[in-house]
Amino acid sequence: MTTPHGTPPPPTPVVALAESPVQVLNVLEWRYARPGGHGGDPRGGDSDPLAHRGGPLTLVVLPPTDPMSRGQLRRMAALARDEGVTVRWQEARGGAARGGGPVRTLRDLAPLLRGAHRVLVGDPFSRYVQLLLSVFPPRRVTVVDDGTATMEYAAQLARGERLVRWHRRGDRGPRELALAPVTALARRRLAPGRRRTVEIFTALPVEAPAGTEVNRNRFGWTRARFGPPRLAAGADLVGTSLVETGVVDPDRYVEAVAALAAAHGVRRYFAHRRESVTKLHRIATTTGLEIVRPELPLELIARRGPIGRTVLSFPSTVVHTLPAALAGTGVTITVCDVAPEWLRATAPPRARGFLAAVTETARSAHGLSLTGT
């Protein structure tokens, strides 16, 4: 298609809304995987690195307030800039103390979102993202992974249910009731329709609703940009925030980590960015493991190395992403099952089934082995 004067039309803008380091990583993976995205140096060495990757991309970072996430986001934002992406750091939380807030964010992002040809969303359950989409409805939406929540998003969309995180199912408190109209409208904005296309770009197995396009995230950018890693002796264990989200009992969790460390020769414990300092200190003193708080998403840390020849993980996103990121390196990924007795009495009813589904799909999709304590 050309303009009346025979010149190509200007590239259509793409806007990405990201609130976590993993979301930024998967925005970069989506950009790299666009048609022609393999046609040059993934670090931006093409003569026109944006022409074949879906138009100019503006990454809007909506940082949370916790320091660990903010630090990782700043490092991922720097990587995105290195790739030729325009990065906009938007303080949406914390109000005037951080120079932001909901009203200012809506005003500041209005021109950008109104002109977007496509909007990339890292977390469809985010109330902030839902608010933005309800005010500025996009014509084309792409959902990229922010964890196993992508599986739940696709399933809820197919069943026509309201969008709610699996570990908060049944929570209908005052805040949820107040936000119900926004959530209902956001669900329509995040569903395919007559005037809207929806793509899910994911490394996870999803049951996509009718009219949704699913494209596989194979971590091509990560593999081209980093590694292959040097392999270290022993095993590494990937931590989880299931205690912090109220699903798993903390005593049971520490006992499980100690048992896995003894059985598999684990040397390092890679902490989730949301794990509490108190819990990590207890793990270190109980097990003697080296606690590592990664500065980047684990997929990049593992790819850069060194990484253990065996990586153990509880049911989480990494049991689907690490097999792709570490393909061909000789690293073995093992899933550690969560026993029913680890769950808190107050854990949501769907907890056991959801965690089991993550484990089973990882085993079937990637041939991973299963271990218990």
C-alpha cells in the first residue's frame, strides 16, 4: 500500500503497557518475532530496525512501588532502549509523592493511546491497565506473558467470565465491587470482536477463545542476545511467591526447600522478586543455600550463566519459559510438585487444581521430569 504520491505510508505506532520486568522481556520478544524480525542484528544493527517489526514501538513502563521490581524494570528499560525502543517511564502509583497518579497518567498517556495502531498488554488483570483500556479502547490488542496468569486469562475469556486472578477468586470486597464496571468494560476491550482483534503471544499452553490469534513465544531474542551459558556443578532452585500470595504455608515451604536441597545437591536459591526478606533469611539460615536476588528476569540470568546443570522449580511460569530460553544448552529442568498439605486453610479452592495444571502442562509440553519432597 502506498500514498497517492507513491511513497509508503508512515509506520503505524505500537504502544506497550508494562508493569513488571518479565512483561518488558516479552514485549521485546514479541517485537523480535514479528515478520522480518530475524533479518538482522537483534541489537539494532539493521539499516532500518523498526521497518519490519510492526512499526515504531513505545514502551510505557508503569512501575510498582516495591524497590526490587523497580530496579529490575530500570535495567530492562535500559535493554529496551539499546534495542531501539522508545521508553517512557510513567509514575502511575504513589500519587504526588512520586509525581504521578491515576488522573495525571490518564492525561499524559491520552495522545499516545489514542494514536496507537496496536496496544500490547502485559497483565490483563491489572486494574490500572483495565482503567486505561476502558478510557482508550484499542483496535488491536496483544497480550504478552506476565506469568501463568495468561492461561487463566484465556480460559476466563473463553468461558465469558469476569477477569480475576486465580488466587483471588471469590474476593468480592468493597474495592472489587467498586471496580466491577471497569472490569466488565475491560473484559470487552480484551476480547475479540467485530472491530477488535486480539493476539496472545505466549510461551504457555492456552485454550484460546474463538477469534483469538495465538503466537508462540520461543525466546528468540533472548537466545540471540545472551549465552550460551557456562554450566555450573550442582543444582539451582527457583523460588516462588506462593507464600506471599497466601497460597502455601511458610513452614511447609521452608521444609520443602530444605528437603529438595538435600536430595538434589542444590547450591543456590533464585528468589522471586516478591519474596519477603524474612522468609529468604529463614531459608538461608535453615538450609545454608546461597540466596540470589536476580537483577533481571530469570530467563536472562540463566541464559547469561553460570547456571546449574539441573534447575528445579515449583509450579510457575519458568517451567514453561526456561525450556525455551535454555534449549540446546544441556540444562535439565525439573518441576517440584506442591503437595496438598502445603496449602493454607485459607487458600482459594482452585489453588490445587491450578498448580497441578501448570505442572502437568509443563511435563506434557516440554517432557520435564517431576520430583517431590
